[in-house]
Amino acid sequence: MAELFSSDWMNELKEAWNSEPDVRNKLADIGFDSVITCGFKDEDQPRGVFIVKQGECVEAGDYSGQEMDWDMRASHKDWMKWVEKGIGMAGMGTAFAMGKLKFKKGDFPGMIKDPRMAGPFVKSFGLMKQIGAE
């Protein structure tokens, strides 16, 4: 099992993403292109980057200054809780409202109201649970 947000972990997530039609195909249907980063709330820079073109993840690994569309942050403890136990739509809304899941960049309220994006987004957190993390 790879360390959370390491290059190896991000690439495991890429493989899981591209193998999950409810994520990849649903986002391809709406022409979703995005540079997604993630990391910890107490750090200036994100740790991992995930580049999606037409719903498919084409690149994943260590963040190295890419211009981002989405930047998700949480504490290590909260990320690990979601990796281990998963998180659904209600839990994600609660985490956002309580400040446990922060978006330094990206429109979470707009995205979560759009079922074409919200469903795949929640499923992507389920993929994190599938691959696990150290």
C-alpha cells in the first residue's frame, strides 16, 4: 500500500479512476477537463496532482507547480478516515460545512448541486477507499 498522495498512490488512483465507468464515462459525457490537486490543510502547496481530459485521467503524480482548477485540502487524520471508511454525499457536505474538507480552488457548492459532477466526485472518494493508503 502506497503513502497517501505519493506519486505511486496518485497513479493507483489514476488506474482505479480510469477503470470505473461511473467516474470516467460520466465525466467524459460532460467534457470534463480539469487539473485536480490534493493535500493537507496545514501545507502551502498540495502534494498530489491528477490531470483529467474528457473524463479520463491522463497524468497523476507529485504536484510540481501545475496551474490547478481544483485544490482539495483536509487534515491527514480526515483524509485517512475517508480512505478507510469512505464518505457519501451527506458526509461530504457535512465535512465541507464544518471546514474539514476545504477547497482552496474550485466551486464545491456549484459542483455538488450538479448531479452530472456530484455523483462521479463522490465515487472518486470511494476509489480512494478501494486502493487504501499508508
